[in-house]
Amino acid sequence: MSSSSFLVDHLVKGVDFSTATAIAEFGIGNGCVTRELLRRMRPDTRLISLEINPAFVEDGRKIRDSRLTVRQACATTLPTVLEEERVEFVDAVVSSLPLAIMNDDVVDRLLEAVHQSLVPEGRFLQYQYGLSQRRRLSRRFDDVEVGFTLFNMPPAFVYGCTRQAIG
């Protein structure tokens, strides 16, 4: 099922497109978030999308935009993928992954990968259909904002998390 335009807008508005040079996306799915990121990005910004489902990877590779790289890879491998793509850090990670139904160890490794890959003050943006991940995110990030999008089926929570600055 596709996310509503209201949810996609709420999710991506946490990215500072005026300064972002690199963005990572977890879970390309049908590409609705990907297309909106590309629509808002500057011409010199890169988008690196990680997806494990081969069908979604294939569909994602049909999006013709030189700024987009689609990799069949688990989100926990983000630091390695960035190194292979010659990207030191990303300004934001935008995730559509269902953290609430994923293995706790995998979620912890995923959040560690995000933390390692973000610039200081970088943003992790994640939507979920409940608040079960709030405590876990609050332990990892300095600032965790939670918004709500009623105009989605089902309604969704959008987490906006800011990476701790170094120092």
C-alpha cells in the first residue's frame, strides 16, 4: 500500500534540502518517498536508497535520475554502502521500514548504522503506525520529535530525530 501524499510530505519536510548534499533512504517500496525526495533535492545532492526486496530494487532502478543510487542491501550496512559510494556522511536518513515488527537486535544495529552515518546535527526521519519505538529512539538521539498524520490509512506517527553533535 502506498503512503499518502500527506504522510510523504510530513516525512520529508524534516530534511533541509537547501544544505543537504547526501541523503539515505531505507525501504524504497513503490518509490513514492523516493520521488518526492528527488523532486525537492538540489541538482548536486545524492540519494542512496537501500532496499532488500529484489522486486522493489528492480522497480526503484526504473526511476531515471542520475542523483539516485539504488542498492540491494540491508539498512544495517549503510556505513559500508556509503564507503563504497564514496560518501563520507549523509545529512538525513529517511526510513519507511516497519521497526515495530523487526527483530530488536536488527533495529539496534540499524540505529547504530544511522548514527555512524549522519553528520553532526543530521536527521533521522521515520514513520510508524504506533509509538512503540519512541523510547528506543530517545536513547539514541538528542532530540526526538513526534508528529502525527491523520490523513493516511492507517494514520501514522512521524519521528524526527536529530543526531547528537560531537563534543
